[in-house]
Amino acid sequence: MAGVLLWVVCPKGNATALLSLIPRSGKHKRCRVHQKVKFSTGVSAISSAVANPARSSEEKVYDVVLKQAALVKEQRGKKPLDLGTRTETDGFTDWDLLNEAYGRCGEVCAEYAKTFYLGTLLMTPERRRAVWAIYVWCRRTDELVDGPNASHITPRALDRWEKRLDDLFEGRPYDMLDAALSDTVSKYPVDIQPFKDMIEGMRLDLRKSRYMNFDELYLYCYYVAGTVGLMSVPVMGIAPESKASVESVYNAALALGIANQLTNILRDVGEDARRGRIYLPQDELAQFGLSDDDIFRGQVTDKWRNFMKDQIKRARMFFDEAEKGVSELNAASRWPVWASLLLYRQILDVIEENDYNNFSKRAYVGKVKKFASLPVAYGRALMGTSKLF
């Protein structure tokens, strides 16, 4: 699962090169903006396909991207948000309590995502508080299936959590932390779908421990990490001077979420295997002469090294795509995003340094490297917008 707030969506721009890394039964499918859907040649197959055309995970995710981008465009056409206005909700109408709720979210973020929290301190107070609220909700959701009580979580419990989400979007928070998010979504053009999709990712973890191909894995990565970008970009804001389209910024955002989650997966191969889980494309393992048994044995062989090189190459391509969009964010919001990108990217370097032994060695970036990355991230955050269209 994503352990930090990620800024993350279906890569566009350089998508031809990026999506060429996604194998699909011998053919590569791209987002629907780049290609037309091809159908089988048989008459009956054509009729069936026309009625129910197969859609890739990228295409499904891109629909969510377009919806969120439309909300942001609509908000851009209105007068600026008055973020100091007090928001009345059925559950929390006391302004002091709401401030306390945001303060508690900040404490949680500072405790569990220190580097990210440091970066948020450069943001405006309103945006900073909103990002904290989103982070805390994502963390609480993630802990449902990865936390200390995960063994007791059932699909029904996730249904109740989703009902709770519906209520807080309607201004009926259950507790103080919910109240902070309820206030946030009332002020920013944030759609509920990414939040629901993240819960769907938790449901997948309850019932699925294998992914047949990258198309399936891509959708999972979107659910548990890519969704966070759709939640947070409206809060972080797009730079007023940016010439990039809203869609392209979201597309670069999702690429970072996918990259970070792929990195999590590659780092945690051994840990996941000990829990009976393999978050690696089964068809690609087979292409390199590997099977589940090889993962469970945990031996670093030449086959494994070659497989890992291919997986790392894909993750880096997503990072490359993500870099194009970070500069389009509001200037005060760039540092935590650059820090996340640079630190996560270094995990891939450590996996290589460990000779691809991610069975018994956990790849982590030491404190010295982390601190060295912060000024680099800050320097990049000071740069102006790029030419992402």
C-alpha cells in the first residue's frame, strides 16, 4: 500500500513510449485518446464487441480523470474560493473544534510522513490543512487492511467505511478527523469517486493475491495510490501561469502514483510473499521462466535479475512521465511532491545496489540521502512551469 501521500493518472504526453511497456496479449493498448478499439474478426465476435467493447484499465481510469478535471475547470471559471469562510456541517459547527480537527490531522501526518509533512509547511495554511485531512483519511483507509486489526476486517466493514465516506461528503462527519475532510471537500473541487476507488483497492486486497497481467496490476495501483493524486491536485492547485491543460497535469499526477506503487511492490516482494501475496504480473514472470514457487523460495538468480531489470525500467518510465507535471503545480505545493518523487525513485537504485535481492533485504533510503534530497527537491520546486501541453 502507499505509505505516504502521493501526487498521482493515466500518462499522456509521452504515452506512446510509456505505455509500450504494458504487454497486452502480444499487442499494446493505449489510452483511448491515442487509439481506436480493435475488435475480433469473426462476425459473432464483432457483434459482441460492438455491444460490449473491451476496455483497458487505462481507459477506465481516464474516465475518472476527465471527470475530476472537469470539476477543476468549472471551479476555475468561478470567483476564487474564500477558504477562510466557516463551513457549517450537521456534525461539526464549532470553529474551534474544526481547527482542533485539522491540528490533529497535522500531528498524524508529522508522525507518520515526516518528510512529506515538512514539505507541506511551505504551502498556504488553508492548502496545508486540507492536504493533511486527505492524508489522514487515506492512512486510515489503508490501515483497514494493513493495520493491526486487518485480520478482522471483512467486506462488510469496508461497506460501512464507504457509507461513512458518503456521509462526510454530505456534511455528516462521524468524528473529528472526518470533520476535517468533510470541511475540505466542501471547499475544493474534489470528487468522491477517487475516495470510493481507494476503498475498492482495499476490497481487492481481501479477495485477490495474484495479478495475471500488468493491465490488472495497473488498475490496482490506481486504486491504492493513483487515486490520491485525484484527491490532492485540486487542493495543491495548478500554477496560474501554467500553460498545461488540466488533463495533462492530472495525467502526470497519476504517473507518479503508479510509479510509487510499483516501487512499493518491487521493494516488498519478500514481505508480501511471506503473507502469500505476489503483486507481480504472472504472465511476465512466465516470460522470464519464473513462477510463484521461485518467489516463495526467494533465490536471486539470473532469471530474477533480468525480470527485475525489466520491472524497474517500467517504474522509471512512469517517474519520467510524472516529472513533466510537477512544475505545473502551484509554486508553494511543489516541494513535498518533488521530495516524494526523488526519494521513492532512489528506492529503485537501492534495489539494484542490493543485487536485486528484495526477498530478504529491504531497500530503504538512509537518512543522509534523504536529507541530501530535500534541497534538491526544493531547488526544483523553485523552477518555473514547464511546457507540458
